[in-house]
Amino acid sequence: MASYSQRFAEIISVLLHPFLMAGFIWIYIPSQTGLTGWPLGRAVFLGWLFCIFLPLVYLLIQKKRGSIDDLDIRQRERRNRHFAVFIVFYLLQLFIFSLLDTPRYLLALAFAYFFNTLIYAIINRYWKISIHGAGVGGPVGALLFLSQSVW
């Protein structure tokens, strides 16, 4: 049976999962850009499609095939191929946003997902990086920037 501290850590890990953070950030930031109606819905839809839905479906397929044990891919050596797939998703999102004349904030967010994942993939070749930490740190950094906080 898991100890209290283990259960607490698991709960925090689930609540701060990169997919959940992406879901929040792809609602919050587009809503702060002055978009309304379909442009806002399109931004949220494309953000969720490329940063949550497609990566999650891809990982679930890989888990079903047995090429990964869990959605967190804890073994560093098994992450690289998956990073490459995510980079393609994020690059495609950035391309679509650029075609749709999307506001700069959203282009910056889409670029950040692409570029940061590229950096994580490079780092992962040599060290195990905490994707949970990156998945929380990036959105928190974006929120602090948007809030013009002294943080």
C-alpha cells in the first residue's frame, strides 16, 4: 500500500500533468488576446488538437502496441522517437496558425511548444529531463509574462 506522501505525489503529478496544463493554457491565452467567436474557438480547437488530442491518441496507440509502458515514458532512452512525433505535431500547428493569420501571442505559444520540445529532445539524448517540470514551468512562465507581473 502506498504511503501518504507517495499518494500525495501521485495526485500532484496527475493534476500538473503536461496535457492538463496544455489544456488550460490553450484556453487561457487565446481568451486574453481579444479573440471572440469562431477565431477564439478555432485557436482553442487547434491548440487542443495538436497539443493534447493528437499526442494523447498517439501515446495511447503506442501503449496498446506495447512500445511504451505508461503515458509518462519514464525511460529516457525510449522517449526520443516520441519527441520527434510531437515536434511534427507542433510544427504542423505552427504552420496552420501562420496560414490563418493568427495573433502573435498564439504564434508565439505554438512556436514555444515546437521549440521547447525540440530542446527537450536534444537534452533527453544526454540526460533525463522532467517533462512534468517543463510542462508546468512553460505555461507558468507564459502566464507570468502575460500578467506583466514582477515575478
